[in-house]
Amino acid sequence: AEGASRTTPIKLIKSIAQSVDRLPQ
């Protein structure tokens, strides 16, 4: 559970990518 301590850019990008994928384009 030591992921929130240091949020890697890759994780953020993946999270954003998923969020955008869910949105209708």
C-alpha cells in the first residue's frame, strides 16, 4: 500500500486514459 505515497506519472496517465476512454468521443 505504498503507491499513493509516490504517484508515478505512468499510473496517472493510465488512470486518465481509462477515464477518457469511458467518455464518449
